[in-house]
Amino acid sequence: MELLKRKIDAFLSTWRSDVNRKPLIVKGARQIGKTRSILSFGRKNYESVIEINFVLQKKFRGIFNDGYEVNTIVKNISLLEPSWSFIPNKTLIFFDELQKCPDCATSLKSFCIDKRYDVICSGSLMGIYYEEIESNAVGFKEDYEMHSMDFEEFLWARGYHPEQIEDLYEHMVSLNPFSNLEFDTIMGVFKDYMIVGGMPEVVMRYVKNGNFSGILALQRQLLHDYEEDITKYAKETDKARILAVYKHISTFLAKENKKFQVTKVAKNARSRDYIGSVEWLKEVGVINVSYCLSNIELPLKGNYDAYNYRIYYHDTGLLIASLDEESQEDLRANRNFGTYKGAIYDNVVGEMLVKSGYEQLYFYKRENPSIEMDFFLRDKDSLVPVEVKARDGATASLNNLINSKQYSDVHYGIKLGYKNIGWNGSFYTFPYFLALFLRRFLMDK
């Protein structure tokens, strides 16, 4: 498969240029391109790349049995593969599928202190008990959170140049509306992104064919693979609950309030019994979770109800692939995303926020008085409500939050929709695809 340009490429170059670099663990869901990106980086930057896959090469699982000193580990590797070259300061050791050999994490301290060889680890987080790795390597490793391709990477795959993408942001900060040609073109690419998603194999099929042929089958196989991984790696006592949560995501997103209700998943289910299942899926990178704020005020951290949450797919293409056949036809043939009660637009915006660096998502919903807001962000000193509109309609909640003296931390808002750029003195209006830049926009304010 042709290599796609990824944001991790620039990160890895920066990491290598740091004289105090530590062993690196690349975290993220399976099949998002971790291995391919790491190997490409290694082959371009090192005279020798030692790749050890603990799934495909089981014999290497015992290389730590004699201890964790670097010389001992290198000796054991060389006994198994005498042709491999370990050149000091010019060798990358890549431990892949780390979940099959957790002892590898303990060796990172030795590699960090020794400094003769660069080390990168990766693997499916579904099989990694990360608390154990954290305790074994604390202070002697660096983490990188990788996701499926974001919209900017998708634009790269479509052939757009960095300066063209930067021009989108210039429109945003200058509040200069797009021409009809610009708006229609980028919105068309964005709609394709929602259907295709960011899984590299799926994106490559789309780019190669120039259409959606064969994409649904690839996506459904990925969904099946995730279910198999849950069955394989989750603790026996948790498997049924985790699968129940995973399989019901699209069901609850289709509901008007989008709230995940465990009472609808299993008879007599209690929310507190499923918190661990939700956290497990979040930690392994399969879902994004948005929590309902307790109060519309700063700070955001700690100001939410842990039992009131919405669950989104980490990749909107996979959400669409999980829908029924009738929805598939409507979405792919007509790109009619609004019929699914706004869930698809909410999902893709949540996904874009997480991929841009927001570690936690927040929303708000109260019945009396009726106030609902899809997301909350913040700038330096204010709380920023973000409304995602599937259709162009009233913005009562947004106006109430901005104009009411009750919400003193809210000074302005943002509305995302099928609309051009605008500012009415109370809130900004941006097309969906500019959610890519919301974090940067708020940091620059």
C-alpha cells in the first residue's frame, strides 16, 4: 500500500532531533497506520532498523528472561537473529505488538539510560494493560497518541497542498467568507471524508478508485475486527458489558437526546456497572466520550456528571458503516447526513476536536428551562458553547447562553453548519469542516 502522509511523521522527526529523547510508545486503536508510519520513518533515518513483532515472531518474547540490561537484551536478540546489526547511535529498535510482551516495557528504563539505541514501541491498546506499563517505565518513556486520519491528512491524501489548507484557516481568522466554488468544493470533500472516515486502508481504496467502491466491506471488516479484539483482550468478567456498549453506540446516537442509557442495553443494568466498560473502550481508542456538564461555568475539569454521557465512534466512517442498509444507500448515494438526527455531524465534530488535541469532550442538556449544547470549549478566559446544526434553524440555546447574565463565563459562541463564515456580534458561524481549526482558532484569540 502506498504510504500516506501522516502528522506522526513530523512528530517522529522532532523526537529524533531531541538529544534527550526517551523511548517512545505510540498509542492508538488498531489499524490506524502506526506500524507503517514507524517503519517508514526508521528506514529513512537509521542505518539499521530492528523490527520485532511479538505476535508474528513469538520466539522473541523470551529476550527479557535473563534481565533488562541493554547488553543482555541485544545479546539474546542476536542469538535468535545473528544477521541483525546493532550500530550504536544509528539503530532503531522497533518493538511492535507490545501487548503480547508487556515485559518489554520494563526494559525501557535501561534503554533510556543507556542511550545507544533508539526504541519505539507500538501495539493494539486493547491488549495492553497500560497501568502496568506506566508503573514499569514511569519517567523513562514518552507517549504519542495516534488516531485515524484527520480531515487535514485526508486533504493531503486528496492532493491538497499545505498552503491551500492554510488558506482555509486564513479565511477563518479574517472572517472572510469562501467563494461559492471554494465552499462547495471543500464541503464536497468533507462529505466524502465523513463517509470514508480516516482508516488508512479505506482512504487508500477511496483515493485509488476515486469512488466508494469496496469501502463499506473494508469498514465492516474493521468493525468485526474490533469486536474480535474485545472478545480476545477484555477481561472475562467485562466482555459482555463492553460488547453491549460497543454494539449500541449508533442506536443511542440516533435518539433525540443521544444520551447513552444502560437500562436500554441490558435488563436491570446500572450505570455504575458500565462506567468501566466505557472507560475501557475510550482508553483503547475505539470511542470518544462526551460528559454532561453539571454547571455551565469554568473550570471544565471535574465539572461534569460521570453517569450522564454520550458515546461517539472514534471514526465517523465506521459509524456510517454500522448503520442499516437503508441508511447506507441514502448516505452514500445522496450524502443525506441530516436524516440521522444530527448524530453524524455531532460524531464528526467530536472526532475532529479529539484529533486536534482535546482530551475530554463536554455537552449540556437540561429540560427546564430547555437548554442544550452539543459541545463546550474554552479560550483563555471564557467558556465557548459550540452548536452543531444538521439543518439551518433557530439557535435559541446558543442565544440564551450568550445573552443570559446567569452564564457569566460565556461571552460568545460558535455555530457549525452548512453555512459560510460569519459573525453577528454574538456568535461565529463556520462550515463544519473548519472544526479542524477550532482549537487553533481559540488559542489565537
